[in-house]
Amino acid sequence: MDNFTILISKNKIFFEILKEIKLFSKYKIELFDDFNHYSKNKNLKNTLLIFFDNKLNEVNNIPVIFISKNLPNQKAIPGELHEHLRAPFRIIELEKKITSLIAKTNFKKNSFINLNGYIIDKNERKIKKNSLELQLSEKEINFLELFSQNKNPVEKNMVLKKVWKYSEDSETHTVETHIHRLRKKIYEKFGDRHFIKNNNKGYFIWKKKTRNYIAKDLFSSKYKKRIIKPKKGKGSYKRKNKVSLI
């Protein structure tokens, strides 16, 4: 939590008060006037906002505390990471709101895995892409999570140990059976035949590679100008210093 930055909107007095209170010394506290301008120049990762107006529609997926004298309507606080604090309030109430929102943010952040264009929702046990989603089992979620933790192919023995808690020398077709079922489910829902591949090193998520051969040749050390000499006795066209990219 001490890595979080608290951004306070426009209220300089409140900003100065918060900086003097020891309870908030574990946070970095900053003041801003224009959120759009501030967000263009700053990284908003691990950031919590405190607003004293109703412009909560400017932010998404960022924890926000909205402070006002009156209770706002539900549309004024649209997100699950948005909270309201009614003034006047005790400092301990603000601290509880901040702690709660940071915990929610970290929980949400750790609940989603981005895997080659797919979103893995660990809480709902779903895999999502565009407007499609597919319900998965706990084992399937744990299996896919292994891919996000390993850049290299995942060996069968590792899958048995991490997902099914079997010993590495166990003789079983559990992995092959579950992967076959998962591949089938992915194909039927998303039309993706290549989601999970395997080779002699293990299982991996297939990524389509695109290459620009011309660009690669131009900027590589292997690229050299070639002089194409004209054939003897046929024409007088000089082909010197012509560059070939092939």
C-alpha cells in the first residue's frame, strides 16, 4: 500500500493537511488542477484520486473517493472502485476508505490475466475475448495461469505438479485428456484451433508471428548493395549501383 500515490483535486488546503498527518505518510500525496492534463504526463499505476466535485466520469478503472456535503445519486459514482465520503468526516473514516479501495484495486488487478489477446478472469473462472466468454473449471484456470508465469513451454511434469499436485514421475494421461477438452472448448467458442500447442519441450500458447522481410534486410548487418553486371553482348544498358532487396 505504501507504493500508492494519492492525488487530490484542486483543494490545496486539504492537500497540505493530509501531508502533515502521520497516518498518511506511507503514501505519496500530490495535488492537481486538471486531471486530463495530469494523466497525459504521469503514470497512473497505483494511484488513488480524491475529488471534491462530480467529475467522476473522467476516470475509469482507477480508485476514486468523491467528497461532498450531500449524498450523490448512483449515476455520480458509476464504478465499483468509486466511493463517496460525506463531509464533514473524521480522518479515520477517510483512511478506512483509502485502505478498502486499495485492497479492492489490488484484488481486481490480480484477478485478471492477459494471455495472447484473451482475458482470463480468475474470480469468475472465465476466458474472454471481444464479446465472447467461456466458463472454465478451476483446473483449467490454474493450467492457463502457468502459461502467464512461464515464457518457455510448460513441461507435462510441471503441469502435473502445479495443477494436479501429482509427483513428477507419475504415469498418467490426465494432462493430455484435459488439454484435449480445453482445446475443443476454445475452438467451439472462439474458433481458435491454435490456442494451445505442444512440441518436444512442452505446452505453450501459440503466437502468430509476422515478419517484414524487406525491413529486416534493410536494417540488418547482412544488407549490402549489390552491383548487377549486364550480360555480355546483349544491350548496352548499364545496371551499376542498382540496389536489390531480394
